Amino acid sequence: MLFGLFPRIHHDSGVRMVLIPVRHYPGRHCASTGIRDLVNFHRIGWSEAMCFGIGAGLGIWYLDLAGISPSRLIHVRSADIEEQFFRRIGHPFLWEVYEDPAQSERALCSCLDRGLPAILRTDIYHLPYYNSSTHFPGHVIVVWGYDSREKHFLVTDTEREDLIEVPFENMRRARYSTGGFFEMMGNMFAPETISQPVDLSAIISNAIAFNSRMILNNAHDFQGIAGLKKWQREVLNWGDLTDWQWTARFTYQVIERRGTGGGGFRPMYADFLAEAEEYVPKAASLGLAQQMVELGRAWHDLAMALKAASEEKTLDFSEVAQRLRIVTTKESAYHEDAVTLG
């Protein structure tokens, strides 16, 4: 959805109102939607799926969060999709961070004054339109303007169609959240320009292969296929967790509902692989897109088993364990094929 044709700036008696022309269409995931909106603003017409794939967005994490609930965290996206995306298309990337929230706010307003939209990392707990009782840091939004009289920013966010007002105070807290599993320091990225890369075929094939190498890498037992196998070994003992119902429910939400587009990002990655076939014919000959479609279904089935387990009063993770074995087998088979692209 496109809002406005020209930057609108009003400055009167110390009151400043800025709105950059907004290029936003509802998406499936926060980071890939934000990246897509940013590159579209800079006249590169890529889909969200293409941005997600170039950013090597797939991930698998199985984390033991002692003293935090949920006490086990499963995450199904890579940790650095923004850096991966911009580095791969040849654009320098670095999150701007600030010790002082007031300084960070001034820097953000300065970018908007110059007509540059910015992607931010936030915690949805502090974004009023989520009304969330759970911290979830790292959530990406795009800022397009602000109103110093009303003291709010104007943002777009994933599947929401319209501009959303976020009060200055809420934004400060959202950008400097100490809740959840990592802290943020006002992380912001607002590039002056973004240029279309020349050799998209090489970029795509390298991104696919890199993503699979990372998931096959067994250097750490909490990530990739090794993380899935660790989860398999432990899942039948999840009933020993004091918060087993919430852990199962939250895991279902992370896979199926919390900004993944369903199926743990795998259906969106399948769309990327289908687009990639035009640039990388070997991806088609290996049947990667169809494998990823089936993998998305397997993750969906796992999520639904977790949801069902969370709603039972008696402990039974046998169905979850069975679905997890299927996911592990399909993940391993896909990545062993995909890694041969580069």
C-alpha cells in the first residue's frame, strides 16, 4: 500500500510533522516485510520471500532458558537476516546503537527529516497496539514519520495495512527493552541509497547454500540439525518442566503464529525457492521448492501437536516426539541437497 506521493514536512513554532511517502504492503514476517518495504522504497521491486531468502532467513535454535518462562525456547529463523541480506546484495550494514535513548530518538528524527525511512528493532511488549503480556524483542518495524506536537511516530508493521501511531515514550521503551532473551540499544538502520545488484543468480545460489551449511553445522548442539536432535532427546521429559504447558504453547506460537507466516517460515522460503528457479536452474532440478513445501507441512503438524499437548491436563508428548522426528528427517534431507548449490 502506497501512502502519499511526496514527503510532507510541516514546521511551525517548534512543532515538526514529517511523513515520508510510505511503501508498505502487508507481509508474513516482520524483518522480511521491513526489508522488502525498505528496498521497494529505494525502487527495487523484490517480493518479501525473495528478501527472506537472500537474507538466509531459515534457522533452528533449541535454547535452555534457566530461570525464564518459557524455560525452553525454540526459534526457527536465523539471527542475522538483516545483515545477511544487505551484505549479500553488496550494501554495507551496521545497526546504529546508542547508549542514550534520547540521543537515539534524535538520530531517528534526523533520518526522517532527511526523507529516509528506518527499520528498528523493538520489543512488542512495549508497542501499545500489540497489548502483549510477553516480551518478544528483536521485532522489526519501519518508521516513516513523526509528529512532535502529538509526540508520536508513524510506523508500519508486518501484516497491518495502515500507518500506526506509537507514542515517543512507548518507542523509547520498545527500543531499549531489557525483557526477554537479549537486550537492545536503539538498533536502527536507515540507508541513504540501496542499489540493485548485478549478479542475482550468484547471490541467490550462495544464499541458499550458506543457509543450509549453517543448519547442517554441528559445532553447537543448540542450533541447526544438532539442535533438533537435542530437542528429540529431551522432549519426552518436557513433562518435568514446571511450565511445560506454557513452553509447549509458546513453541506452537513461535512456529505457527508469531510472525512466521505459518509452518516455521518454511512456506515463505518455498515461495523464495520457486522464484529462485528462474535464476538458479539447479534448484528446480533438485526439487528444492517442493521439498520445502513438504517441510512447511511437517513443521505445521509439529506445531499443532504442541498446541494439543499444551491443552491436555495429563502429560503426553509422544505425538510431539513423532512429529519432531519427521521434521528432523525432512530438514536433514533438504539441506543435504541444497548445500550442493555452492
